[in-house]
Amino acid sequence: MEGDRLGPAAIRLAGMMARVAGWRPDEFWTATPADVRAVLGGWVEADDAAGFDDAALAAMMERFPDG
């Protein structure tokens, strides 16, 4: 069924978190968006005090594509 499939963005993010944070699938799926943001926030330059935003996430996903 179409509704049972994960979106491509969720699959890419799971793969990225496996590479960046070493998370296994169960760790990714039990994490909250805040958990993901906290881990990925460490990749933001110190001068970028505003924090991690959607553009930074998109850039990281482009830099580390799945497959």
C-alpha cells in the first residue's frame, strides 16, 4: 500500500544519522526531532550561533547522499 511507505527524506535522514552519529535503525526511529537536531547541530560552525536550520540540514543531506 502506498500509505505504508516511508518518505524518501526520512530514509535519507536515517542513513545520514547512521553515518554521522553511528545510530542503528532502532536508535533513529526512537529519536525525537530534537535529538536529531542536537546531533546535527554539532556540525554547525561556532559563528553560526543561531543554531541548526532546515537549510543546513538540506546542505548536509546533499553533501552526504544515500547510495
